[in-house]
Amino acid sequence: RFASGLAHDLKNTLSAVRALVELAIEDAAELRADATRLEAQGRLETVLSEAHAAVGRSTDQISRLLAATQSAPTLPEPLDLAGLLGTVRPLLRTIVGDDRLREHVPADLSTVLVDAGDLERVLVNLVTNAAQAAGPDGCVDITASAVVIEERIGTDPPPAGPDLDPGRYIRIEVVDDGAGMTPEVLEQARHPLFTTKRGGSGLGLWSVQALVLRNAGALTIDSAPGRGTVAAVWLPAADPSATS
């Protein structure tokens, strides 16, 4: 199942590569028609560079597939979320559209303790799902904040949020303004092989949850018909200065 989840991720990445290459082909045709179009030449170089980077990510995912078959451990390290988003942004914008992806990440956000490759796969999966749910006219937002999960005292009810140990966490939300999910669909959304999409694998959210759990985090999903979906990833903060 884990290998199938990685294959699902590869399909997402290679779909983005295909879109980038198609843009390059269009620009190449334009250059052939008019060799003086320097603007088209510059765009072609940018698109090909982004395609090259996306192929590199696919290679990394294949390496992870091979490592997974050998039970390779995850390697959580302190990570600057803004820096990771900068690396993966061209791919995410290809998936969603330049003007439909919005980011809200504080500059002073604490570092997060996570395997960088795992978090990149999580973001690509969640943004792909959100873009499909939002449709061609919708938007996708990525937000991040530092939160504190308090310790339960005595008979107090458990705090709202995921079932995590008390401590400081970074919460990353991927929000879409699509149609939302019914309670019945939401209940099964993270089950492997469950999908409502034609041609879908039913492995995206299952893979996300597996990756988040092995980084000592949690995945929560809030959705209802008519109000879109909020997928929140909770991961340990890497330093004690995170505040809610």
C-alpha cells in the first residue's frame, strides 16, 4: 500500500511535468515563427528549468519508493517552512494556477521538525486535492501558524483539535473553496482506495496521513457541503519559541 501511495504521488508530479513541457513546446513553436521574440525565449528557459526541477523531485520519490521497500526510517530535521515552500512553489503553481494559489506563512514562524521530502509530498498531495475540488475558477490557500496543545487536567474534556501529546506544534492548512464533502464522504476520505473521483486511486489522503503520522504529527479534515474543505497538518515545532 505504501508503494502504491508513492506511485500516486509520482503521477501527480509527472502530470505537472507534462503541463510544463507542453508550455515549452508552445513557446518553442513561437520562437520558430519569430526568432526575435526574446520574451518568449526567457519564458521557455524558465519553464524548462521548472520542468527539470519537477523531474528531480520525481527521481527523489522513486528513491523513496526503493528505500521504503527496505524499511528506511524517516529523518525529521528542523525545517524552515517558508524555504520549503519556495522550493516547491513552481510545482504547486503549475497544479493550481499562478493567480489561484495564495500563501499566508508568517516570516517569524518557528521551524518545524519533519522530514523535508515527506512534507513536500504532503503539500503536493493536499494542494492537488484542493485544486481539483476548487475547480478552474476556485482558489487554494496555504496557511501556517504556531499552536500549543495543552495538557488535559483531571476530568477536563480533551482539548479541541487532534489527538496529540501536549506541546508546541506548527499547523499547516490547505484550504479550498470547492463544494465540500458530505459527512459520509468525510468519514471515509482517509481510507485507502476510497475515492469519489473518476479515475482516482483513493490513495492521496491515505498517503498523506501515513507520512504525517510517521513524523509524529496528525492530519485533521474539516469539510461540509457548500463551504469547502480545510485539511490541517499538525507537526512538532523544532524549537521552544513557538507561540500560539
